[in-house]
Amino acid sequence: MSQECHTTPLRYVIKFITYPRTMSIDYFHQTQLINFLQKDLGISWDSITVALRQQEKSLGSLPMILWQLGLISLNQLDSTFTWLELN
């Protein structure tokens, strides 16, 4: 019987740790990020709202919270980190 492992892949942990802008993002960039999530990745406003509420409690990054809540896939998380690095 195979056992699935649901841990965060190391490359995402490294991106999260080494990219502090994702943790303390200003209003303008947060708005741009939300637009990207909605328009480019097709994330619903309801999903983003849930993650934003969780972000207020945990002070985590929005992309990581979306992924932890199962609201985006690993591919979408990777696309989001790539977008953040370029913007």
C-alpha cells in the first residue's frame, strides 16, 4: 500500500522563506496580486476572501494560505510566485 505525503515541496518553502515581499506586501501590490489571481488563474473572489480573512489571523502570505486551504494547486502556487518575482 502506498502512503501519500502531503508536505510542502521544498522549492515552495525556499521561495516563501527567501521572498519576504510575499509576507509584507503593500496595498498596491496586494491589489495587483488579487487581480492576477482572479484574471489569470481564475480564482474566485469567494476563495480570495476566505484566504484574506485567514491572512489577517495568521499574517501569512496570501498565495501560501490559498494553497494551504486547498484553494489553489501547486502549479497555480508556482505561477503566483513567478508572477510575484517579476512584479
